[in-house]
Amino acid sequence: MRLTHHGVALYNRYSAQREFYATPECFPWSAPIMFWLVTDMHCAMLQYNHSAGELRKVAECLLKQW
């Protein structure tokens, strides 16, 4: 799924650069839905210590919910 790949790539970029922004809302999201997708992925990563493959599955599940 193309959006899943974009979500994971954006999650990686957000994780690498989030310290440069005061809040997640200040980060330059490509679309409003990406804010919710990436921040939910970040919460799952912190809570369950997911690997990259597991994080991709989280993104797929989240997109199916929407």
C-alpha cells in the first residue's frame, strides 16, 4: 500500500527531526491525516517497542480503521 510506505517514511523523518519542533503540530506534515497516522504510530512504538516490520503493520491497521 503506497500510503503505508509514505506513512512509515514520514514516521522515520518525524522521529529524526521531532526535536527541532516545539510540538507535533509544528512539524511540516504532508497532509492532515499524516499527523494522526504518525503520532499514533509513535505511541504504538513507545508502548510496544515495535520493530520496523511491526510498525508497518500498525500503519496498515490504522489506515484500515479510517
